[in-house]
Amino acid sequence: MTKPVPPRHGDPGVSTPRRGGRTVTLDVVARLAGVAPATVSRAINQPDMVARKTLERVTQAIADTGYVPNLLAGGLASSRSHLIAAIVPSINNLVYAETIQSFGNRLKACGYQVLLGETGYGQDTEDALVTAVLSRRPDAIFLTGIHHSPQCRRQLLAAGIPVVETWDLTPSPLDLVVGFSHEKVGEAVAAFLHGRGCRRFGIVSSDDPRALVRNKAYARALERHGITGVASGLVHAVSSLELGRKGFADLIGQGFDGGGVFCSSDTLAQGVVTEALARGLRIPEDYAIVGFGDQNFAAHMLPALTTVKIDRAAIGEESANALLARLQNTPLTETVVDVGFTIMPRETA
Amino acid sequence: MTKPVPPRHGDPGVSTPRRGGRTVTLDVVARLAGVAPATVSRAINQPDMVARKTLERVTQAIADTGYVPNLLAGGLASSRSHLIAAIVPSINNLVYAETIQSFGNRLKACGYQVLLGETGYGQDTEDALVTAVLSRRPDAIFLTGIHHSPQCRRQLLAAGIPVVETWDLTPSPLDLVVGFSHEKVGEAVAAFLHGRGCRRFGIVSSDDPRALVRNKAYARALERHGITGVASGLVHAVSSLELGRKGFADLIGQGFDGGGVFCSSDTLAQGVVTEALARGLRIPEDYAIVGFGDQNFAAHMLPALTTVKIDRAAIGEESANALLARLQNTPLTETVVDVGFTIMPRETA
DNA sequence: ATGAAAGCGCTAACAA
DNA sequence: TTGTTAGCGCTTTCAT
């Protein structure tokens, strides 16, 4: 009847801990508490379904054994990993860090953990990264930007999980989108600088795709004012004070001789201001400088930086809320959330 | 003989995809390729053990189905999650971002993914966070700092995985440690400023524990020079330009009237410089300012910041290497790695 | 080089 | 309220 069975890892006494001390599993806890494994599982995940007396015994057993649930097993069994993936261009950029921070905090409160992936601003990397994180079976995914390769979109769709695209806006998101219009930003800055009396215009920008959209809208808006030929100092991907100085030096080198300068980040703007100061140029009289982001140093620089304020925490929070709604099957009123932006007039423009 | 069995998810035709489209599993790929599941597994994880012909068929089937391996299942079965946890005080601090970035890049090359956890500078949070990440069964763990609660240490030890503590040094690490001596930094800065002729000294610092160690060593070293009474402007946890300005204003408010100022971060130092400039004070003649970190803006500020350079990328890389060695059972020559530091004399001191 | 079978540690019906 | 049972999708001996 019973065919001979080889010794199994699970057998009491034959435990073969592959590492460290003995592995404490649900069953160990269950035995100690004198209940069935399922009861321990319930005690942990749905305590209300367990009698108070039982719950206490289980809790005690957990404490005694130092039991740490194995979420690989749990996730496999329930097909809910309680993991949410977030893909950002770079963690080496405070701008995204703040969004992720508020995103993570909101989700932590609901028992989710964030798995962070960094593309390094590459599109190939995004594809590979998405595949990599999907293999962890996240319950949802956060993306930066709205441009993804067809293969990436296919993969995301096939995963069948809620997706939120962020830091941009589109009428047709993969699923959800939380961000703001980069075109409107470009236009608003153009109008702002023009309103301040600028008649010549320049740009110091990284080659980030969203920055390019802002730049284009800025130039186009200026054309409507009859202004053509926007001088530009492009720098590569990463923003730094140094590159801001270099970018502005380039602009001057091109013969840019006073006017409004729109920078693609506050960091770059800080460099522009520094370089202008180093050259003894007058801000904002001769050079009016506008940053982007309103990072925490902007208001406290000397001179204080005029910039475009983006509510980064709101992007994180709204994204989390939207995903959470999907995960809880709460009906969602809006799949497109515009967090807007504000120009903060200070001393540099 | 065969008792009636209820329909199972696994049964072909009765697949109940809990979400999205049908779930592509190893078995689906195997069937399509006309091989056993185990062979597909091998084709993916140990391609050399599979005949070329077979490999091709499997590869094709994977492409055709868009199969994405389920690492929850894989990890559970093999007890290797290919996940490495990293605990940092804040992702909202570029100083740690760079370390994590190089750490992650090194590990990615070896097929590991990093699971990031943020303590927010709290110790309670560290305990909870460690528990949370351990439930994902990481293959190794990266910690910031060397101070952990007894419970945390116990838990870490019980996990039986390689552990690297970073950003500090201790002769008795939990397992491995990669960092530098904060005491030596404090002493070196004291000597440096004293050597520059400073006779009065101050501090503008966050209340980060490692910063406090530097400050203490700084003060003690100065005592040896017969100097007592180091003025200090403490700010809370997070560093920002604004807090640097405020901290310096405090210092002045306390009657600090010229001398050397050691800041716990470059960001704070940038604030100190800004505030000093705003007050028309002379740097470095009257106020000699030293930062900490040598972030990328330090060298390009006006005036350029004298600071303590820490090779953050090296911390990440060496940590990764050390863990990798453990994971590959490579004998480790050193469990304590000192990456050192360098004072970069520039214009502010 | 490949296949068969037995779990990894947990959750989820279903019964009791 | 609790226990029983059957997997979740993969890896891993062990045979072949």
C-alpha cells in the first residue's frame, strides 16, 4: 500500500537546514502551538478569523521560535507577492528619490514592499529591467515616463497587473498615469520670462526625453511671440552643478548675450547661477534664470532660484493610491491624474 | 482506485488564470518544446548541461510563449532567491545613492537583484525593516552602520546569510564590514584646520550617529591642542542647504566669532558658505569651512568647498565583492575593509 | 543528456 | 473556529 519513501527534508529529525541554524517553518510554529498550520497562517494574515485564546498561543509560539514567514512560499501559494516594483531612471537623482519615498511610505502602510529598479536612462535597460522585476511577480508596477518599447508594453500587459506611469501625462495610459504636462511647463516658462521682459532666450538642459519636450514647447511658445533662435547648451543625462556651469559657459561661448535661461533641473540652474556669478554677470538684470523641480535648496540659494515647482511627493502618493485602488478593486474615478506645477518667482528671474 | 479529484488549476484546459491572460509556466514551455520541465529549467539555469539542439528548441519555445520565469517558485525550490537586501538610512541622500548604485551594478552582473529598504534614520525601523526584508529570503544583506539592536543581530545571525556592514569600521563585524574610521576623520579635520591656523572651532552637524562620532573625535583632538569649547550648531537628521544656513546662523548667534567649522555633510557646508556669504563674512580668512563627502558639487561651488572625500562607489563595490565571495564560497582574506578617506583642500579652508 | 518524482513553505477551498 | 487536503511553479536528486 505505502510505497517506500526516501527521507525528506520536511521529516522531523531529518531536517537538513541548507544554511545556518534549523529552519523555522509554519509547521514548527503550529506544532509548538498545538494547532494546524493553516491556523498559524490565519493568525498571521487574518487574525480576526482566529479565536483570541488560539491567537495568543500562536503569537507566543512565533515569538519563542523567532519565526519569520517565508514570503516566497506565501507569494507562490497566494499569487500575491506584496511586492510592488518601481522603475526609475536613477536613484542618484533626488528628484525621483522623493517620489519613491512617498510612494513607498504609502504602500508600506498597506503591507507592500517596493522593489526598486534603475534604468540608468536607457531604453534597452528598461526592457530588461521590466522582465527582471516581473519575474518576482510584483502585484503592481510603477514606471517613470510614458514611452516604452512595444515589447515592454506587451510584457506589461501580459503580466496582468496594475501599472502606473508617472512624471508625464497621456490620454491613453497603459493603465494609470500620474504626472503633469511637460509641454505646459515649457509654455508657462516662456510666457513667464517674456513677461519679465526677456527678449533673448536660451536653454541649459540635459538630454532627458521629458526635458526635451519642455524645451520644444518653450521654443515653440516663443516663436508665437516672434522669437526664433533659442540658444542651447545641452549636457548629457546626469545633471550636476558642474555641468550647469559648463552649459552656461557654452551658451556664452555661442554668443548668447543676456536674456532668459530655462534650465532642465535646479541642479543645472545652480551651476548656471554659479558660473554667471563667477563671470561677474548680473542676475536677473542681464540673465534671468529659471530652474525646474524646486528642490529644497532652490529657495535658499544666493540669489534664490526662480523655478518650476513639482509636487514630487504627490506623484508618489497619488500613484500609490491609484495602484492600491486597483488592488483593492475599488472603482477608480480617474485613470489620469494631473498633479500640475507652479512657477515660483524668486530672485533669479 | 482513483478517488475523484476536483479540477485543479494545473490541469490543462481547466487553467484558472487568477489574473490577465493565461499563465505561462515552465510546463507550458516544456510541452511546446517537447521536453520535460526539468530540461527547460536546465536550459535556463545551466545551459551547458543541455544539448545544443534541445537548447534551441527550448529557447524558441520561450520566445514564442513570452515565458517569464517565476522567481518566487524558483527561489522557494532552490532556496536561493537571487535577491540581496540593502538597508540604508535614506534614499533621499545622494551620499548613499552612489554606494547603492555601484553595489547594485556589481551584483546585477552576477544575476542578483537588490531589494532596498529605508530606515529613515530610526533604530526601531531598522529592526522592523530587517524582519521585513528577511521574509523575502535574501541571499545576503547590506547594512549601513555598525550599530544594531540585540534583537536585530540575533535575527541577522539566525538568517544564516552573509552580512556586510558599511560606512563604518569595527574589529568585530557581524560578518563583514566595509567602510572607514569616523574617528580618524574627526581627528584629521581637526589637525587640518589647526594647521591652517584656526584657533577657534565650531561644528555644524546633523545628529546622525556617525557624524556624532566624527564630531567627538574632532573635539577631542582639539583638546590635545589645548582647545576646549567647540561651538556647535546641531540640526536634525536630514541635511539641507537651508539647515546649513540655519546651523551657521545659530553658531554666530552663540557668539562664535571666526574660526574653523566642520560640517557633517557637503550639503550642510554649502548652506554654511551661503549664509556666511550672505552676511558678508570672509571665507576662508575669517571662517574656514570643511565639508564631508566630496559630493559632485563641492569642487564647483563658489568658493570651492574643502571637504573630506569618501569613495562611496568603492564602498558599494567592495561590499558587493565581499558578499559575492561569501556566496561563491571563495575564501576571503579580509573581513574588514578600510576604504579610507582624503581631505581635499580647496578654497573654503 | 534527459526524464520522473518528490518536495520547497505556504495558502485556499472545503469539511467538520 | 479549526483542520484536511491539494496544490502554487519551480529545482533537484536519482534513474535511465
